[in-house]
Amino acid sequence: MSERVNVIILLLFGDQAEVVADVPPGERAEPERYPASEIAGAVGLPVDRLAGKRLTADVGDGDRLSGWRLR
């Protein structure tokens, strides 16, 4: 069974979205990048509206995130 986590999209960098755990800034790890179009398609938003969105995601193999959903 996978774990579901809260994340936030910090910003867009080209065609990538920088994603971090939605925890206080002092507790955050380095951002990870995921294809912005993949996340936007999953949550039904245009790519340019992703920055700042709070989502949930499934943690899979190698701690990779998938199964994006708006919170």
C-alpha cells in the first residue's frame, strides 16, 4: 500500500514543477522536479496555474510521487 502525502508546488521552472512536502519551510527537503504537464493533467488545471497549489500525492518506488490530487 502506498503512502499519501501533502505537497506544494513552489514554482514552475521551464516545463518542470518544483515540488516539496507541505510542511514548515525549516522542515522541507530540497525541491524535486516533476513534469508540470503531468501534474496539471492529473488535477485538471492549466500548467500556468500550478505554482502555489497544495496537492496530495502517492509515494511510490524510490520515493517518486504520482497520483496527484488537489487538496
